Amino acid sequence: MIFCGGVSMSVVPQPNNSTGFETTSTSWYDIVLCAVPVIFFLSVLIGTHAAVPIRSSVGIGAVLNAGLFIDVLFVHPPVEHKSDEMEY
């Protein structure tokens, strides 16, 4: 049971991939989701503590994040894997 805001909720394991099986491996998409705020935080940190203007550091961080989004959405998009079994 998880208590969230005074309300108890039971947690039911859900399939994490298109095969329908639970997985504990980290995918490229998980890494990108973690990298986006880290890149933004580091760009702000560099802009405030280094001799780099904050506009430049945040701009560079935005370009890096845009590159990650382009890769995730267009270069390696999530696709649904087809099963070898045919459904009738």
C-alpha cells in the first residue's frame, strides 16, 4: 500500500514494455527523461557560477536537450513490436 495525500492506493505491477512482461532494465527513453532536467540544472549552475553568461549556458543546454528530443522522437522513435503469433 502507498499512502498519497492521506489516501491509500494499492500498487499493481504493470507491464513496462510492448511485450507485456515486467522489466527492470533501463531503456534509452528512461535515460533521456533523467538527462533533460540534469542538463538544464547544470546549464543554470554553470551560468551562475562560471564566467559564462547565463543566457549562453542555458541556450547551450536547450540545444543539447533539443538534440535529445530529436533523437528520441524522430531518429529512434518508440515502436510497438509485433508479435510472431497471429490473432484470429
